[in-house]
Amino acid sequence: MIPVDRLNEFIMGAIKGKLEGEKPSYTYTKPYTQRIEDLKMPIGYQPLAFQQFDGKDNPRQHIAHFVETCNDAGTYGDLLFKQFVRSLKGTAFNWYTDLEPGCIDSWHDMEHEFLIRFYSTRRTVSFLELTTTHQRNSESSAAYIERWRELCLNCKEKISQSSAIEMCIQGMHFELSYILQGLKPKTFEELSSRAHDMELSITVNGGQNIHIQSFYNGGKSHDDVENGGKAFKKYESMDAMHVNIQPTRIFTKAIGESKDASRPLHGSRRLSYRKRQNKKYPFLDSDVPYMFHELLKHNLVDLLEMRRPHEASMVDDPSYCKYHRLVGHQIENCFVFKDKVMKLARDGRIELAGGTGSANQVSISCGKSTSLLHH
């Protein structure tokens, strides 16, 4: 048995050795190896003024700015490591000084550790968000276009400019969207200018009537103006936009007998694919894109689940369906969406009414206003 006094000596000795072995160091030791320390800067090198990173901005953008600044001054590779500390401040500088001495031996390792520690808080925008972004009630077209483009720049999908312009137009107020889809602007600058001019015209006319013809032909006197291969006829009376207070309605001129399309199939067999394709509806196929746009804007329809996600961004394909978000058929021929419209009508959520004019009419209203368009 160990005597008590002997045991106390062992304990006191262990405590003393522990305290002496953990004396804190008050000297700063650089986190890179001696190899990096021995690297010499180019002759005539002058310390650079770097953009400062505090841990809150985009770390990848900071690295890009830092590397370009160093390269412009003639420093490359591991020499960047010796300058990196001068581009940090705040939380980022604290992180750098807390690195273990000699733990990093190359600029590549430093960049890797930096990007692991700091990450961007920038939100990635989905393709679905782009397609469901709409111009707000009191938002100007210029503000909407700028907001939409900012979202588009943060979208993970690669979208061509022509497709982006088309998607942006589809989210605008119906009066603007309808006309701009016929004008087909080539650039966002042209889109913004034309939309602004149209808004001014709406303001001048008190929001009641706009002569669409002047927008399609730029003020020139043409009898017909081409729109994607279809001609817009110049009518003597062009009441392009008419605002009413109505319940939710869709006006359309029927193209023929359509009793089968509007009547539910109680107790009957499901129609074959070919018969569903050839089924008649109380609206024109050319009306379908505008009906889809308005129903989507007023949350009366939801986009279907993507069965082929890789085709969701192929909006330039002539066989692209905006409802299914895949390639195979145009929405003008999408009987699934047309049946959805008929179901909304049967459920009383929308009202289909025959147009009374000589031209076809498509209109949908939700709440307080109705937009009536001739084409």
C-alpha cells in the first residue's frame, strides 16, 4: 500500500508538470510552411490595395478579384498566399490568424480551406420560379423587367436571351403581354422601351382603350402586320382593351359544336388518345396560350409535375408545352389543359361566354377587372 504522503507527492508532481507543459505562446506564427516563407516577391513589387473580405460577401467573387489583382501586378501561384492576409478583415481575418502554424503549403490549399469555411448566401432561382413570376399590380414594366432579369441571372438553368424575353413577357400584365408577344422584341432594351411606350399610351387613354395597330407597325400605315406568320387585320374600330367589373369569366367565340367537351363523361368509357386529340372545345386553339397565362397568373391552375426535368428549359422548341413543361406537343394542342379549363367552368370557378363581336374574344377577369382582347 502506498503511503498517503507519497501519493500526495505523485499528485502534486503531475499537476506541476501539466501546468509547466501548457504555457501559452504569445507570439504569432504564420499558417504557411517555411517553403512559402522562403519565396521571394518580384523585384520592384509594391504592396497592393485589395478589396476587403469580412466573411459576409461572396467568397468566390473575392477570390476572383484577388487573383486578378495579383496577376495584374505580376505575382502568380503560391506568391498569392503571402499577400492574401492583406485582403481580409473582421471575421475572415480572425479565421486566418487562428489557423494552425505551418498547416498550409500551397495557394491551392489556402483557396480550398477558405471556400470551405466561407460560403455564398446567394439564393439560387429555379426555372419554376421564373415561369411563375408576374408583374405586380402597381409595378411599372421597367421595375418588373429589372426584377425579373435579376432572378434570371441567379437561375441555375441556362436560358437563351430569346427564351428569357418570352418568359419575361408572359409574366407581364395581360394587356402588355398580349401585344408584346406579337411584337417579339429581340433584346431586353427593346422590350423595356416598347413596354414603357405602351404604359404611357394606357395612361394617356385613361386605361380604357389602346389602338394596338400603332404598336405593331410603329405608326406606319400597313393593312396587315405580321405576327409569327399570322396577320393582324386593321379594323375600323380597334377597342383593344376594355375594362369592366365582372366575376371571373373567359370570353371566347366558339369554333363549332362543343357540347361533348363541356359535358362530363358520367358512366362512359374514357376517350381514346386520338379522340381526345380531335375533341372540340368552345374556344379557339389560338386562345389557349393566353388562357393558360391568365389562369396561371390568378392561381387557377398549377403547373404539372415535371416528368422530364431535362426538357423543362427547352422553351424554344416548337413542340414545347408550357403546361407539362416538356417537348412533345404545343399547349395549343394540349387536351389535358383544355380539359382542365372545362372542369374549371363546370365547377363554377370560371365562366365561358360566347363572344358577340365579329372577331374572336378572349378575356379573363379575377376580382375587380376584366381584360378584353381582340385578335
